[in-house]
Amino acid sequence: MTDFRVINGIRVFGFTSKEELINFSKAQKKILIAVNAEKIYNSTQELKDVINKNIGYSDGVGAVWALNQKGIKNVVKIPGVELWLEFVKRNYKSHSFYFIGAREEILQATITKLKSEFPEISIVGFRNGYFNEAEREVLIQDVITKKPGFVFVAMGSPTQEKLMCDLEREHPCVYLGLGGSFDVYSGNTKRAPQLFIDLKLEWFYRLISEPKRAFRQVKLVDFTWKMLLKKY
């Protein structure tokens, strides 16, 4: 049984590898939600409830640190930007996929690249992340009709989690929230160089690349302080 800890009201599982997470999630057929320091610090009670009913995993070094501090060792950081492609690589010959999110041009570039890299992939549906309430209902009905094995939603939190909850109630399968992953995969946004990733400084690269993130990152100073004082 995969172990977990509750950190500031959020249940986070301590997976030791991507493979462990993938096998666990395929058996559970629930929503996978990336948990990082910002989510631990900022999540509303509504988002916490969603995470706690599903599978929260350590997407950032802050979550790994918190799990280590609470006694779960050998936990690995599992970036969502890598995880969804692992699901594709392992399952594209046997399961179907549905992709939701990003701007239309980003989504189209993502679908084109996927079909090029995985010629046998079964993509039963896709649509961009901009729609009104009526279009949202059409989307939900389309997912119900096509019954994909995996649904990836790249819309940012908490919007993507709300949509995945509505979808999961009607069609249980593996759901994964991806934030800006389609932008990275399509080449529209560059991920941190490998050196930053290896040194666990991907957050710092994003900060210097996007100074507008500074306000969000300042809050993480308080997160770090609370972690040092073991208040979580």
C-alpha cells in the first residue's frame, strides 16, 4: 500500500517512482493532482477536498520535502510535464486518449506532434480550454460518449480540477491535470535546462524567466519558514 501524509490539510502520496504512481493510478481510476509548495500553501478548502478524494502526488520539491519531514523517505518529484507523456508511451497502443486545454493553436500543435511521435495513438477527442457553459456540457457529453481510457486537462488550477471532477462523475477513468504542459510539449514554452532540473531549481529558473511570478514565489518564503518550524 502506497503511503501518504496530510500536509496542511492535503493528502499527498509518497511515490518512489513514476512507475509506482502509474500502476497505482490505473488501478484506482481517479484524478491525479500535482501537489507543490504553492498548492500546499494556497489551496482553498474546496480544492483540498478534491485532492483528498483523489490522488495527490509530489510535483514539486516543496511537497517532497514535506513528505520527507513527515517520515516518508525515498519520495521522488514527479513533474506532471513528464508524467502525462509516460502514460502515453506506456498505453498508446492499448488505450484511447482525450485532450483538453490550452489555446487552439497550442492544442493543434500538441495533437500533431503526438500523432507524429506515436503513429498508432488513438485520440478520440480534443478541444481547447476556452468554452462557455453550453460548450462545456457538450464537451462532457462527448467524453461520456467516447469513453477514453485517459483524459488530460491542461487548464490550470482550480479550473482543471473542477472540470475533471464533473467528468469523473460521469465517466470513471484516469484523469490528469497538466497546467501548461501542452505549451511545453508543443515548444511554445521552454522548460528549464537540465542542470536546473537536476539541482531541483526548476522553480528558480521559472522565476527568473517570468519575473511576474515573483509575487507568487514570495509566499513560498512563508511556506519554507513554516516547514522549518514543522507547522505543517
